[in-house]
Amino acid sequence: MTFVHQTAIRFSDSKQKIFVLSKNFFDFNENFLRFSSEKTENLKDKFERLTRGIVRIDEATIFIGEMNKKLEKQRKQLGERTKKCDALLDEMTQLTSKQNERKSRVSFTKNEKRKRNVDVSMF
């Protein structure tokens, strides 16, 4: 009731007197209770929404942890497979270079034989 009186005094002119009757006080109380219940409901809704958000964040954290474990396993497998592929590539490179050497030797010997045959046929 004191709050109602102080509010009335604050908004009144110094010349005009404002009297607060019991009906005004009951209206004030009714409005306050309605406003309070609306705010309470609003805060409850926000609380529930935020609680659901926290639950989703927790679920996402667990899911991300599981995905990180899978990713770590896949990275290890990728590393092993990459090493195997590099080894096979090195082996293929060595075999290719050996084959190229053989080809060059064969072509060199063919050229030498041709030269000999040409030299022999000239005599």
C-alpha cells in the first residue's frame, strides 16, 4: 500500500491531492499478480527452452567425442595405408627404372649389332 501512495504522490501536482481508495489498491494488486504470473510463465518457458538447449549441447558433445574416436582410428588406418602405398610406389619406381635400363641396354645392343652388320656387309 505504501508503494501505491508513493507512486500517487510522485505523479501528482503539488496543488492536487490524490486519494488512494481500496478499489485502486485492489486493482493494483490484481495487476501486479497478473503481471507477476505472466513474467513467471515467461521465465519458466525460457528456462525450459534453455534446459533443452543444454541437453542438446550435451548430446552433441557426446556425439562429437564418439566421432573424434572414429576419426582417430581412421587417421591411423590412413597413415598405415599411406605408408603401404608409398612403399608400393617406391617399388614400382625402382622396377620401372630397372625396366628402362634394360630397354636402353637392349636398344644399345641392337644398335651395336646393326652397326656391326652394316660394317660387315661393307667389307
